[in-house]
Amino acid sequence: MQYIKIFTGMLLVICLILNIDFKSVQNFIDERIAIRQQVEASSPLGLYVKDYKGRVKIVDVLNYTPAMNAGLEPGDRILRVNGKKVNNVDAFFETMESVNLDKPIKFLVYRVDSCSTFPVEIKAFEYGCKQN
């Protein structure tokens, strides 16, 4: 976060020198930060999502991730997470924050005129080495 503040300060100076509207540049940076936070929030599953017509649409599924192993595909629309309706990306991320990662997460997904439930199992990652 400190690097972002330094970068923003340097960018302000450059904008002043070149006479560029700093607010539009700042809005662009804020949008990129928000996207980054959304990606980080969805990374344990291995999928990227966006708002689409009152639903959460899967834009991409990363290889070798729980989402891919569960059968989720780009273009799928997530309707519910563990029975809770999600109308937008914000609701999706709020729901994902309250999920118990020790149990499979169930998605109700709309795909090509059918509704199917896909269980997605997320296991805790181990960092570091095991001690003897």
C-alpha cells in the first residue's frame, strides 16, 4: 500500500508538469485497485467474476483450481452460494467471506437453459515447512 501512495504522489507531480487532469488518472487507479481486490478475493476458488444483468458471471476459471475441478466454466452465471442468493459481485464477495472453508461450497449455476449445483471444495493452504 505504501508503494501505491508513493506512485500516486509521483503521478501527481507528472500530471502537474504535463498539465493532465489528475482526477481522471486517480479514478483510473482507484478502478484498478478495486479490480485487484476483487481478484484477490476470488483467488482461493480460482475464478474471476463480473456483474452481468443482475447475476454474477464467471469470466475465467484458472487451471488446476477448485473451481476448475468442480466443473465451473467461463460463461456460467452464479445464482446462489450455499443457498444464499447473489445478485452482484459485491454480494458474492460478502458471501464468500462468511463461508466455512472446511466444508464444500455449493454454487447454484445457470448454464445453457439448465440449473445445476456444483460443489466446490476449498482446502486450506499450508505455508512453510512441517517441523519434525
